[in-house]
Amino acid sequence: MELVTVFASGNAAEITVAKLALESEGIPFITKGEGVQDLVGLGRLFGGTNLLTGPVQIQVRSEDAELALELLNPNAE
């Protein structure tokens, strides 16, 4: 199964909203890096992201990517 990153952020509120949007449409997803933000190095810094692990990424199946991107980035062209 091919996974595509459709959203990335260090902001916990943005991650929560993105998850809720995907769940409301029944789009299965995984989060990459969410569980390690506070475990490595100095933890989360000013931007809410761990500098070593980067932002939390939300990934979906490639066949769901187009719809997921429309949901998460409604103003994108």
C-alpha cells in the first residue's frame, strides 16, 4: 500500500482538526512522528515541532490523497 503525506504541522490544534476532517469523511490515515515529538532531543521547541524529528505528518492511501488534500487545503488551486 502506497501512503501519501497530505498534511504536516507542528501545531497540535491543526493536527487535531485535520484528523477530525479525515475521520468525518471516513478516510483512513496514519500519523507519522506524533509519538516521538517529546522523546528525542529537547522535545518541542518554539514552533511546536521537534527539530530532530520534524513536524507530524498525516498520511493516507494514494487513492484517497486527492479527496484528503481537498478537505485539508480547500483554498489550494
